[in-house]
Amino acid sequence: MASSEWDGATLRASYGDDYRERRDGFASAAYDGDWKTVLEELAKSPTLINAWRPGGASWYTPVHQAAWHGADPEIIRTLVSHNPWLTLRTASGDRPLDIALRGGHAHLGGLLMPVIRNPVPTDVLAALQKHFHDLVRERAASLVDKHQLRLPELDPLTELADGRMSFPVPGMYGGFYYVLQGLELEVKSWSRVVGGSGQTHRITVDGYWMTESGYV
């Protein structure tokens, strides 16, 4: 099963030395097309399937790199078996499918086509994402800015069978847990070190409002 946690850290300092070194090695292997090393690492840590290089500017995951390389279809199949988010975009806004097609690797298109389990119109999803980002900043703006977080993109929720994901925020000792419910989003947020900090919000295309508070 794909990781259901959005890792928004973009600064290298957000990770410990050992983990950062491991992520660097993993990203370098994907960049070089060293699929043997990539698959060995994924066997040990499947959640790395959606990981990009710490501090990297491109936000390429292993599947984006495989699409760029035009990797052997069997490699693509093996990577896809780890359930990557095929709607996840790079810093330039490209999905793996987009990269493959632009690179002349149309034969990989069928393997990289996202399977959408929770369809949401593009404009609706964009509105939900904007309001969600506004809510995150309302609750944790100083931490978002301090850690230069990449705020969650909602496209992967359309792929996940349960439409659920969490977003831990460094320094918040908690974060956000969000669920796609039809054309709306339910968001729970909290800090474990602040009593009664829990809040639940409902997000629609028109905005967001709090429906519950005072827990945790």
C-alpha cells in the first residue's frame, strides 16, 4: 500500500544526517537509472516510492526518474507495484506520464496512467486545495515558513482507495489529517503538546469552517 503521509519537508536540515544520506543515495540511484539499488531500497522502505531528494529543486520521485529515462517496462511495472502516486507532480508540474510522453516513451503511457478511484472535477479539486492551504497557514503559518514546507497537493487523494492522508508539521508535534469525502474535504488538526488544540474543519469549494474543537 502506498504511503498515506505527505512529507512536505524541503530543507535538508529537516532530516537527520543518517536519514538524509540514505535519501540522497536513493535519489542518486534513481537519477542514474540504477534500478537494482532503487528496488533494493524500496524492498526495505516502501514509502520511499513517493520521496524526492531532500533539498532538491525538481521534486522528482523514482517514478518520475524512470519515466525520464524511459526505463524498461518491467522496471516500471515493478515500481508501480509499490503503489506510487502517479498524479504527483514535479516542481515543474509534470506527472510521470507527462514526462514519459514528452520524452518519446509513449509505450510506457499505459503503465503510468493514474487510476482515479475518487474522481473530482479539476476546478473543484483546485478550490479545495487552495482553501486547505489557507487553513494550514491559519493554523501553522510560522512553521510552514520556518521549514519552507511543500503544502499537500490533493491529486493523490483521488488515487487512494480511502482518500485519506496525514501531513505532519515539524515543530507542531502533530499536524493535519485529511479525508476526501465526495466533493468536500474533512480536515482534523492538532498539537499533542497543547491541550484542547484539536479542531475539525469542513472544506468545500466555497471555503472552510470549523465543525468541532477542543479535543486532544
